[in-house]
Amino acid sequence: KHEDQKTRLVFWEAKMSDNGELVSSNGKHAIVKQINKYKTYLSKDGRSKSIVDAYKNTCSVLVKLHAMANDIPKLSDMIINVDKNECELGEEGVDTDIRIVIGCKNNRDIPDMH
């Protein structure tokens, strides 16, 4: 939840530390270009509504599939609440700032992004 207590969809780009897109010999990181493309896509008029609608539909399908399954872990409360329309998730619910998470096998694998 954001400071206004409305639920927001947040997008993450995941890369392993040995991914070549994280480093560059010429100072231009491919990941920056990729993130900017995502931000442009998410920011287009009407795009937020279609993303929110698709997310709501996905949550509904997950709840239905979960009800048919046996002996599986409980669904996230967020998924259940979205399905029941118990959380505020409107067009403004899409955060266009993309986050990056870098996975590494050990501390030596952390790339120098400077």
C-alpha cells in the first residue's frame, strides 16, 4: 500500500548478477534502456486501466483455481481481496517506477553499477 492507503501494482525487473545487461564497457547499461521502455509502456494513456483490469481478472482466476485444488498453500490475502473488490485498485493503481532486484550467488558477484 502507498501512503494514501490505496493498493498499487509495482513492477520489478529481476536479473542475476552475472547478466551482461548490468555492466557496460561504454557506460551505457542495457538495463537502463529496458527499464525506460517499460516506463513508457506503462505510462501510455489507458494502459493503466487495461493492466488493472487484467490483474483483477488474473486474481479472480487464481481464486477459482485455488478452490478446485487440494492440499496447496493459502493464497495471498492481496489476491483474495482484489478478487472480492475489497481493496482500492483503480487506474492510478499502477506505479510506473520500475524497481530492479539483482540476485547473486555470493557477494563477489555484485556488479559495480558506477
